[in-house]
Amino acid sequence: MKNSVFAICALGTVFLSCSRKEPSDPYPQYSTKANYDTAAVDSFSQGATSIDVIRQIRMSSQKYKDSVKEASKLQAEQDRIAKEADKENKQKLEEEKKKAAREKSQAEPPAPAAQ
């Protein structure tokens, strides 16, 4: 009985001490969060970039975006031309089939009638 009471008390203590508690801010009105990066970067430190380098990066990325747009327009134009060529080829094949069928029907002599 003593062991079970001790075990219950020990488990109760563990549950109470390990329960999740949210930290309370004693000064909520004074706590402000900066919405920008507050780490100072020296212009000569590692990771600092020159204004000219940043400008070149932006220009090259814009050129890349423009070239991708141009490539997609060119691809769309090529697809359109290919579709038109396929459509024309299908029409030519249909006309040739009709022409061959007409010639075949005209070339066959009429069947003699049975008497």
C-alpha cells in the first residue's frame, strides 16, 4: 500500500512538473518586435555586396526573364505553324483520297445486266 501511494505521488509530481507552461511576458506593452533585419553588415565584411554587383544581378535576372518569355513566344509560334501544316496535310490527303475514289469509280466499266 505504501509503495502504491508513493508511486502515485511520484507520477503526479512528474505530470505536474512536465506539463507545458506558456511563458508569460511581464511587460507586454513594452515588448516590440522589429520587422526588419537588425544585424549590421559592414561593407568590407564577408557576405556584403556592392551596389554595382546588385544592380548587375538585377539586370541579368531581368534579361533572363525576357529571354524566357521570348523563347516561350517562339515555341508557341512554332507549335501554331506545325498545327497549320498538319491541318493542310490532312486536307491534301483527304482530297487525294476523294480524287482516287472518283477516278476508280469512273475507270470501272458498268457491270453487264443479267438477262
